Amino acid sequence: MNRILMLFLWAACLLAGTMSFAEEMPELATQLSLFSANATENRTLRLNWSLDQQSPAIVKFRIYRGYEELGNFSVLEEIPFRPDSGAADYLFADTLAVPGVSYFYKLSSVGQSKESVFPVVISAAIPLAGRDGGQNTSAPAMILPGEKITLYVRHTAPIKLEQTSPQSKVLIEKQLPAGLYEFEGGNGPVTLKLSGPDNFEKTVNWPIP
């Protein structure tokens, strides 16, 4: 009797393991042959991706965007799936990209109940076309041209931004995640001092011509 019971339990465990393996098999299996991002002449970032093989379980694609390769990403757009036969090419234009900012993108395929993120992160930026105010564009932080004082933090770091003239005041001083931060610019030109890690300091005249 004990031997029969042990055989029954062994068979039940084997069956359960087989079912678990089947449930974990990806329903969104597909092959991504290309995923790229490039700046265009009309100052947008164009994302392209191609699939060698598409799974019929896919409903849509989800594009994620962030400011650091290993930082936080948020959903930028969802693109409907095209059930083409064979290979398929997709295109999306990020018209909200700000010049001078390096963006990072991830892509996922989404089914009825599952999402599969492709293990690829790409990056691209729209050049500032000379409007950098004499700043180092690879610095940990910089002031971007625009109607408002826009602080771009490239990597998570302790950042201090202060206005030194015509009056002195601290706009922000704290550990900031990578991203964009806006401040009111007042009624006229101001001088700003930007400080960061590794003794980084930069004085910028705003607005940037």
C-alpha cells in the first residue's frame, strides 16, 4: 500500500511540474532583429524595430522611455500589432523629445494577459545645434535653452542650482534623479550657478541665446 501511495504521489508531482513548465512557456515568443533610435532633420527621435518572426499572441507593442539606462522608465506610447506574414517593420516618432537630452528606450510585446520586455536598451539625443551656453554637454547637469529655466540632470546626483544675480536665491538643492526640472525665469536675464558631484560648477547666463 505504501509503495502504491508513493508511486501515486510521484506521478502527481511529475504532472504538476509539467503543467507548471507549460504555464511558464512564453506566449509572446518572437524575434527582434532591429531596434534603433536616430535624430531626424525635423528635430524628432525616430524609433525603428523589425521582427524576423511575430507571435500571433501579440496584441500591441509598448515603448518605454527613461533618462538613465538602469533608471526608471515610463510608458511613452503603445503601438498596435500588425499581423503581417513573415517579417514586420515598425516606426514611431518621439515628437516630445527635448534637444540636448539623452533618452533611453525599451520595447515590449504585450498579449492579452502577459508582457514580454526585450532585453535591449537603446539611446539617442537631438543635438542642441550650438545652443549650449558654453556648457559641457556631457556634464552631470546642464541648463537647456528655452522659455523657462530647464535643468537637465544626466545621472542621479546631488545637484544645487542657484540664481546669483540680479538677486541671490537657491532654486533647488537636493539629490535629484535623472530627468528634466523647470523653474520660472523671472522678467529678465539672470545669472545661474550650477553645482554637482566631483566639484562640478558652472555659471550660465540665462536665457541662452
